[in-house]
Amino acid sequence: MTYRIELTPTALAALAKIPDRRIQLAIRDRINHLARDPEQQGKSLGGELAGLRSLRAVGQRYRIIYRVERARILVLIVTVGLRKAGDKQDVYELAKKLVRAGLIKL
């Protein structure tokens, strides 16, 4: 089964902010691979982000945060960004802010 892929406005903006076009293309390629077996890729997240999955991209530095909606046969890309543990700009911190603001329903 092939899933449809949809990016949130937040994910589109985050992807556009990445200055290196090669990195953008590599992330887009990784996102496109999620169309097949998205639940077999990445890892399930816990805590505030339960219901979302995380996939490493571009040399393990970038993460793609996504949700699989089986009923709609959809992979929703929530956000994309650098993994910077302890930093305000960390992709997981951004995802938590989106959940807390109610912009992402889990």
C-alpha cells in the first residue's frame, strides 16, 4: 500500500529555511520514501509526542517528525529540523510547542 504524503505549513517553512539545497533535496527524498511502510521506518515517540514518529535524515543530524494516519492512508509531516539536544531550536522542542499550542492533534 502506498501512503499519500502531506506536509504541514510548519514543515514546509522549516524545510524552506534550510540554507543548503542539497540537504533540502536529501530530506525530501527521505520524506518520499515514507510513502511505503511508514510505520516500519523511524521510531515511535513517547511523552508529549506520543502518536508521532521520528526519522533520521542527512547524516543523522536532521529529524523528520511525522504521524501516520492509517484510516486516511496518509503520512503527515509535522516538522523537519536539526536535532540539537538542550537547544530551544531543537526539532523535538518545536514539535512539543506545536502540540501544546493545539496546532498538531495527536
